[in-house]
Amino acid sequence: MTAEPTNKTWKLLRWFTPAVFVALPILLSLMFTSLAVSKHGGGGELWTLMLLIALLMFVALLALLVSLPLLFFKKTRIAAVLICLWAVDYLLGFSLSPGISWRIQRNAYAAVAQRSRPLIQAINAFTKECDHPPETLEQLVPRFIEAVPGTGMGACPSFEYVTGGARPTLRGERLDLARQTTAGGHRI
């Protein structure tokens, strides 16, 4: 003999489950994006997030499509309505998650720009003193800066410094925040 759910249980499930479906994509975005831009993260977290949310979105759309015809049958109407509501709730949460994810990334990139300031100042000081930009970042150590800083992001942990063009370029892999030095522009 199985225990039948009480009316109280069904009421709780009707209100609690839609909230979970709205919160799920938002929480996934927060978790994976935060991990990707953390010191110990990597680029794979963002791909995992996109695949997971896309898979769950596909399941929600499929559940919505399957439950719509079930609305016409009295026996399955309540379950179909709940499935439709849960799917729509999930899709609503999915539509909110990219904005939240972008805010996390934007703040992480701003922190990288902040951490790069001593490095930019060291490049400027070297250029002013030697009349040319350094060929490598290691030339700055220890006279102009104690150590070459990292970006603080696991997906792109170190800066790449490129010379030989019209101007030197400093960038973290996949980062593109413009900065100016006295030697010319460069990107971080």
C-alpha cells in the first residue's frame, strides 16, 4: 500500500516547484559563471553552463509541447497545467539568467583591469626611462615591479604581452579591456 499525498502536500508542491524552476537556471548561471571567473576556474565552466541550460530548456519546451494536448482531457488536466506552469517558469528563469551571468563577468573583468594597473604603471615607467617599451614583462622585474601579476581569473590566469607592432599589447586571454600607456595603447 502506497501513501497518497495529502492536499497540504499538493498545495506545497504547487507553490514550491514553480519557484524552483524559475530559480534553477539563475542559480546555475551564478554558480558556473562565478566558478569560471574565479582564480581556480577555467573556460570550460561557461561551456558547461551553456550546454546544461540549453539541455534543460529543451526538456522544458518538450514538456510544454507534450502537456498542451493533455489539457483537453479531464483526467490529465491538473497534471498538464502544472507541467505547463513549471515549463513556463523555467523558461522565464532561463530568460533572466544571461543578464545575471554578464554582470558577474563584467565585474570580474573590471577587477582584472584594476589588478593590471601596477603593471601598466611599470610599463609606463620603463618606457619613460628607456625610451622604448619593454620587450617582455620580465624586464620590469624587480626594478619597476616586484613580480608580474596574474589576472586572478582561472580561465585566463596570466597576461600576454606582445611587442613588435605599431604599439605594445598587453592582454589576458579572451579579455579585451582597453587601456592607454605613454608608449601607446594596449589591451588587457
